[in-house]
Amino acid sequence: MSHWGAFAADVDASGEVTAVRPDALDPAPSPLLGNFVGALRHPLRVAAPMVRRGWWERGPGPDVGRGTEEFIAVGWDEVLDRLAAELLRVYSGPGPEAVFGGSYGWSSPGRFHHAQSQVHRFLNSLGGYVRSLNTYSVGTSEVVLPRIFGRRADLLRQLTAWPLIAAHTELLVCFGGIPAKNLAVAPGGVTEHRSVGHLAEMVRRGGEVVLAGPDRADHPAGLPARWLPLRPGTDVALMLALCRVLVAEGLHDARFLATHCAGADEALGYLDGSTDGVEKSPRWAEGICGVPADTIVALAREMAARHTMVAVSWSLQRAEHGEQPVWAGVLLAALLGRMGLPGAGFGHGYGSMADIGVPVNGVGPPTLPQLVNPVRTAIPVARIADMLLSPGAPYTYNGERRRYPYVELVYWSGGNPFHHHQDLARLRRAFRAVSTVVVHEPYWTATARHADVVLPATVTLERDDIGAVRTDPYLTAMHRHAQPFAQARDDYAIFSDLAERLGAGKAFTEGRDADGWLRHIYEQWRRRYGAAPDFDSFWRTGRVALDPSPPQAFLADFRADPAAHPLATPSGRIELHSATIAGYGLADCPGHPAWLEPGEWHGAARAAAYPLVLLANNPSARLHSQLDFGPHSAASKVAGREPLRMHPDDAAARGLAEGDLVRVFNDRGACLAGLRVSADLLPGVVQMSTGAWFSPVDDPGGAPVLCTAGNVNVLTPDVGSSGFSQGCAGSRALVEVQRWEGDVPPVASAGPPPVRGG
Ligand code: PGD
């Protein structure tokens, strides 16, 4: 199992993958599977435990050598002894509040060898750690949605299921589109890729799709969609104007507002301008989002007349004021009044992952228990650089006033912050400010290169595991295919040995080896699930088919009887205005959906210097940064760098042509890219995917850093989505693009860093 599909692999005598065959059950396998070929014995594997020379020779402490200094290969016993001593120093001195173990990242699938569960269990066995809250994927919605709909278990997973869209939806209005690339992946895996098939079925039945967004490619190729070109970051203006037309023309469902919603007066007062003097009219919106006023009026009427689903992509909330497009989408769907009916209402993330809109299994998958974390301190996940650079500083989050802890030791296993975080020059400064950085990694990622201690981890094909996801209708036996590469060890084995040295061996392992744990967590699950074969039969047959839950419409019970099934909000209803949020008094997140210009846009000088809006979104040729060196990802590169897509008019204005090597830059950083000219983008908009491996050098143009591989996160802003949610705001940035002149610097991240010894 992989995050991008189930497969079988051919492995040759050297232990290398030579071919990959998608699982026969998968109706639409992902080409990302091709990235596995050559990945097991690749020169970028970490072959032995490595330590940064400065840390090994001078001991822990802030160090500008982190990320540039050479590594020394050392033996397992030596490194684990030194690391155990450092953990002991921190735990017995400043204590567990000085250990950051959030360790965000997708790592690999498999329920037992799940790297994040492993590191959390290990740190808990020592006394706990500072956690991180929410995700980079959907961190803003995770905070604001419970205030709108109340806290129901796993709110983001209870969307109206795809089969109901296929069967009932007449008009699917997608803000941010339904990009097929995202539908290839799901954390933990996906056996059957079915989302695009459901969408195709809806279209065959006569349903129509409207794609509102700046990039026409955000829709599965070959399926029809009406494109409503929209300036990036202005969806809220369009949504509010659609709402205004519905109300002004009496097309809204006043009864649904009265029986199922709270705060309609405040929201409607904002729409007609009675609260701020600005009517959110189609003409007003046209000036902001670029969609003609008469198109907005016609679309509002059509949405009222047809069985309409308002779909908002996750990328819209991965931005400054990211709460607003989500909340405005809810307001629009509430005015249409069909929430809770099959195939209509509000949806969030249909194009964001393969497991969204898939019914959740009644019984959760097997898991590795993480023990108890006695440390209460936690930070919003995307605020890591703020925490490391400003210990003790105050900040707001979810209505609370908090302070950042004083962290000395950072422990990461299964994630790549030098891929997923924003403003990487700033993150570099942050990583250099702490005493010790420990990373478990199979590969020489940028995060490994910025560590003091790098411990080589195995990958899924080198170990036995169980593939299982809440939404997948199968439990999969993940059989080992190859011996571990060089000195790589399982995260579990590394943590077991460290725990043993620190007197926590028994607490961490409970006396089981990895095989013992697989059997244990499977049998625990079997007890909860009921009718499933014993472990040995499961392991032999390779798969257990589960009984999936029937597809459901989001809020169906609440629609039918709001008194019997109230939402866990202060009003028991959908909150179109939240007095609680209004009470926080935050200028960047008022009490109802509102149009707020992103800070990135402010200032004429900045806009003149960086006139292009960059969409920095998830890639189509790999998952995040994983296996960027794989054949499928490598084939997507242009001029050996990550591609940058640009409208022909913008290319012509800069004298650029297809295939040119270009420098993309702003005041945070610069990166090289290979130019692709595309009329699918709105003029003034460029697009570049995340995930190229950070390869920093000095920038001759004077930016704080130049990434020669094309890591787009050198350009994105490291600010919270708002003082309310503090989510990742990395999906957009202002930039300029110019032809690269002079010598072409190499991509150092394509090979391992300098290592002495070993
Ligand atoms: P991955 O590349 O998946 O990225 O960020 P995330 O950190 O999850 O990193 C996982 C790492 O785990 C890889 O380096 C892999 O080699 C390692 N690994 C795999 N298996 C194992 C294992 O068994 N053990 C150990 N120790 N390591 C392992 C993803 C994040 O990026 C996400 S989810 C989103 S949605 C965000 N999206 C955007 C965006 O849209 N725009 C911008 N600008 N930035 C983003 N960043 C976020």
C-alpha cells in the first residue's frame, strides 16, 4: 500500500524495485506508482547514522552550521549513546516542555510503522513533549468549522458522499475546482480510486460543473466544466455577491434560515451594506474578482433553480483569512436552503484528497497506542518558526491567549518541514536557534540535511505492516519485499534501543517485537470489528474486505429535525454569525463571513515589484516532496527544475519562451524554475507546485536565499491564516519572474551531502 494506491512490486536480487503493478481492484491507478522504481537503493538513501560535525565535536547549542556543515558517519551504538545522553540532559533539566515532538508529516502508510505514532509513543514513554495542533492541509477549517457546525466527530469526513453527488447533483459549483492530481492520494492509502469516476457519472446523468478559480487545469481532463476565471484569493467577493443576488431577488430560502440557522440578520446586514456602507453587489464583486456582474447574477439564479452543491477546496483556506471562503461558502449554501439533502448543500475538499466524500467505516483501523502525553503545551502546527524564533512570545489561537514554549530539542520522524513550511530562509534561521535537531529519514531530504543527528529509517517495502484507513473498504497485508538498505533500521527498532538506554524500554515496547505488535494490533482490531479472519489467514490471503457504511448526506438528520439533532454550537444551529468569534475582537477574523484583502496584497510598492500572483499548490507528479527523484517526478521537470506555468501574454511581456530557465523571486527568496507557457491560467497568475527538494545557495540577485531545484516555499509567506485559526497560509504569494542569466548553479539536493567516514 502507498498513499497513492495499492500495488505489487518486482524486486531484483540487489533489492531494487524494477517494476510496479497497480492492484487489480483499482479502477483508476495513479501514475505516481512509477516513482517507486529505483527508490530502494537510490544514492539519496541515508546509508548509516550521521551526525553533523559541529554537534559531534562541540556538543549541543544554537549553530549556523546546521544545514551547511559536513556529516560524520558513526556507528549505531555510538550515536544512540550520545543521543540518549542528550535526551537525558533535556528531560532531566528543562524538562519535556523543551522537547518539540509535533513531527508533522505524512511519512508512509502502515498502521504499526507509522512514523508519527512511533515518535509520539517514544517521547511519551520519556515524559511527553510539546505537540502540534491541526494540519497543514486543512488547519484553518479545523478551527473555524466547529464554530459554524459544532463539534461533531470528524466533521471534515462527514461530507455528503460522492455516490450521492453522482446520483443527485444538478449543479456542482466548485470554488478552487476538483483537481484530479489531489484525488490520487489519501493519508494511509487508497485501494480504489473512485472519485473521478463518480464525477464522470454525475456528468453523464446531465449534472454540470462550474469551476470558479484562476486555473482551468484544476479539473479532471476530459470532463466538461464551465470555467469562471477568477482572480486568486477573491472567491469570497464572488460568493458574497451571489448571496446578495439571492436575497435581493427573493430567491433565498428564508424558512431554512429561520429554522436551521443563527445569525442570519448580521450576515444579511453585511451583504446589503447596512453594517459597513458597502453593498456586496455583483458590480462590487466584479471589481475585486474579475467575474462580470451579469455572469454573477445569472449564476445565482441558476444555483437557486437547480439542485446545487457548493464545493470549496481546501486550498482556499490555506491562505490569509482562510476562514472566509469556507464560511462564505456555508452562507451561500444556507441561503440556497438545500443543506442536508442528498447531492446538494455544502461540501469542503471534494478535490482535495481521495478519501473525502467516501463513507467512513463503522470500526476504525488498527492503531499503535501512543501512551499519555502529560505536557499540555501545544502550538498550531504552522507556527513552528515563530515558536523557535520567539520563545515566550504571546499569540492568539482559537480564542485563547497563549505563549510559545522554550524549545531546546526538536525530534522529527516522518515529515519534511523544509518541504511543507513557508518562507524557508526563515525556517532555516529557526532551526539554527535550537540546541539539537534529531531526524529519522530514509532519504537525504532538506530536513535531514538541517539536522544534527540523522538516523536512517527503513521504508515500507523493507518491513511488514498493515495497511488500513478509516475510509478504505479493505485491510491490506503489506508484505516485506526487500532487506533494509545498508544500515537502515525501522523507526520502532531505533526507538526501542533508545528507550532501553533511557530506562523506558518496557514502557515503550511492552515486551513485543515488531511482529508481535502486528499480531497484537490486528487482534485488538478484530475484537472490535467482529467477523474477520485470524491474523495468519489475513496475512496469507493478503486482504480483508470490510463492510463499508452506506453513503450519507451531510447534516441529513439535522435537516429532518433540528430540535432532535441540534448542532453543538451555542445556538444549536448553523452559525452564520458567531457572537463568540465576534467577541474575540480580531480584525482579521470578524464574527461573520467577510471580504478581507490578504496582507500579501497590501502596499502599492510591493504589488509593483512583484506583480504576479503565484499559486503554490500540491504537485501532480509526486506526493508532496516524496520520491521527487523518482522517474515519474523527474520526467515532469523542465530544464531540470520544477516547472513554472505562466500565461502566454505574461511570457511575451517578459520575452520568455517555453523551456526557458527562469528566476522566480520576491523579498523572501528566489528559486529557479523551467518555464511552461499555458493559456489555462488567468493572465497575471503563475503556478508552481510544492515538493522540489530545497537546494539553497546564495542568490546573486540579492534575495535571502536561492533554491536551485525550485522549492516554491522559499517564496510563500510564513504568517498564520488569522489570529483565530493560525493555519498555514502557503497557497499564494506575490512574485516576479525573469530569465536566468549567467552560469547555471547545480541542484545539490539531487545527491547526498558531504559525509566523512563511514
Ligand atoms: P512529505 O513529503 O510527505 O511532506 O508535508 P509532509 O511533511 O507530510 O514528507 C514525509 C517525509 O516522511 C518524507 O521525507 C519521507 O521520506 C519520510 N518518510 C516516509 N516514510 C517514512 C518512515 O517510515 N519513517 C521515517 N522516519 N520517515 C519516513 C505535506 C504538507 O505540505 C501538506 S499535508 C500540505 S496539504 C501542505 N500543502 C502546501 C501547499 O499547498 N502549499 C504550500 N506552499 N505548502 C504546503 N505545505 C504543506
